[in-house]
Amino acid sequence: MKQILITGGAGFIGSHLADELLGKGYRIRVLDNLSSQVHGPDRKVPPYLNPEVDLIVEDIRNADAVRKALRGVDAVYHLVAIVGVGQSMYELARYTSVNNYGTAILLEALIEQPVERLVVASSMSVYGEGLYQGPDGSTHSNIERTLDQLRRNDWELHGPKGDLLKPVATPEWKTPSLESLYALSKYDQERMCLMIGRAYNIPTVGMRFFNAFGPNQALSNPYTGVLAIFASRLLNNKAPLIFEDGQQLRDFVSVHDVARACRLAMEVPQAAGKVFNVGSGSQYTVSEIARKMAQVLGKRIEPEITGKYRVGDIRHCFPDIAQARNVLGYAPEVGLEDGLVDLAAWLDGQIAFDRSSEMREELASRGLVVG
């Protein structure tokens, strides 16, 4: 029976991954500092964490704790990261310390105590804008919106001649375009792990998660996934706040599918050295998602479209998941509607402290909200 270490395993995705692996007969150890931003000021062990997990409450930057956690371990999932595009643009030192330096500490320990497989959590944020296609069929992969354009509420992407571009599914080969410090730190995590894994013969896999949702999300963290933020607002009978015009296209993937993809990344030999998009293969507008979330919660509350732009945000990005299908044998099993019902069932009885207005005011005070 193999021993697996999950860094950040007491969090949203990590807890589901622990359940997935325990169900397949693996032994699970978790290293997690129970961050107050995720777990509340008391930093209590979350009730959803499987009691079979061997939990070590320590910081990823504590080298001695990391070496101790690696003893007897056969494979590692590195999920530790502070998450949040907006917050990363003003808490630079904290994000860089945990995400970048913490990864370096782990990798130094792995050089001394190598494992059979290292799987690192990356993010859709590394792409910046997704892939686009021009009216003539041309591909555009590194384009951005100007500040002047955004101030005019011209939200869409245009080609060199001013033609409106059409968003298409983004494959792993698209060149990264890093629009926030969070995106930069996630790309660093991914590349550091693949680089050191290759140098020291530690088979490594990168997993670029798109918008995961489901039970166990941190409802009171305003920098977490958009569906958790919407749910927090709705549970407090407030309208979900949406930047721009709400027509941004995103992929929303059930956390159960994400956990399954992560297990396959460890088990499939051909995955080593590769990076995979992990999504549902479908796309929806952000405003459509807000309305669907309200519907499953039985709330007749329309989203509030702010018409404002948040620095670091992108317009459209949704994944091409062909490589995950072909190499990992990954196939999404939970549709959006079923996933929302699953989330709503878990939300029943949950307490959510809505802090999204606080987040928006914080960003605005720093000039990070335009419009």
C-alpha cells in the first residue's frame, strides 16, 4: 500500500483528492498549515477532512517539517498555494514566499528524498487570455486588452486590424501570458517542479486546473473560486457581483472530476513530464453561472453587473482537454447541473460570511478596479 503526501491537503481540492486516493487503497499524509484565510481565525481541522488522513499541521516553508512529512512517502501532490488574482497584486511578499519559496523548500527536500511521482497543481491563470481565432481563421495567442479600451467598456479582444476575435478552446501548447502575481507564482511552481524533476529523475506531472467547484469550498474567502463567492453572496440574500458585463467565458469543473484526474496523473506512466488541462470541456458565461447558482439555491436574485474591470482579470479562457483524455484516459463524469446540485446540498446549513464587498473596496482603494 503506497504512502502519498498531499501538501495543502486540508483544503478544497486536497480533501477531495485524499478521499479519492483513500478509496483506491492508498495511505494519505497531509501537510497543511490550516491558513486562517481558508479555515477561519481558529484554524481548526475542517470537519470534512477524512479521519484516516495523517495530518501534519505545519508550514510548507518549514524545511524540517517537510523532510519529516516525506519520510516513507512514495508520491507527492503539491497543492499548497495562496490563491487569488486580486489579492496577489498587493500582497506580493506573502504570495511569493508561500508559492515560490515554499515550492523551493519542498523540492530541496525531494532532492534528498526522491519519490516515484510528483504531481503539481498549476492553474488556468498561467494562460492569461485564452486562444482566439480571427475572421480569416488565423490563430491569436498573445493578445491583451488596453486600459483605454477597458475604460470605454470595450470588453472583447480585437485583432491587429480591429476585427473582433472569437475565443476557442485553449490547448496546453499556448504560450503563457502572466497577468497577475498569482499567475506568475503558479507558473513558477509548475516549471520549478518539472525542471527539478527532470534534473533529478523524479517523474513529474503538471495539472492546470480550471474553475473547480463543489463541496468543501472556503465560503468566507473572497479570493477563492467564483462559485463559492457567488454562493456566499446568495446565502446572505445578496446579489452576486460580476465584473465587466458578465459575458466572460469560463470552464467550470466538478472537484470530483479534478480529484479523479489527479489520481490518474500519478497512476499513468505516460503522464510523466507532461502538463494537462483539467476542465469539463464546456464553457459558460459568468452571469449564466450566477443565475444557475441562484436557481439551485432557490433564490430569485439577479446578479449585479458592475461594468468595472479588475486588474489581472482576463476576458475568455476555457480548455482543450484532448491531451488529458488521450494520455490520462480522463473523462469528466459530473455535468454542471449535477455538480451544482451537489454543491447546493452541501451548502444547506453552511454559514458563509460574505466578504466580497470588502474585497472589492480593498482592490478599488489600491487602484486595482477600473471603471
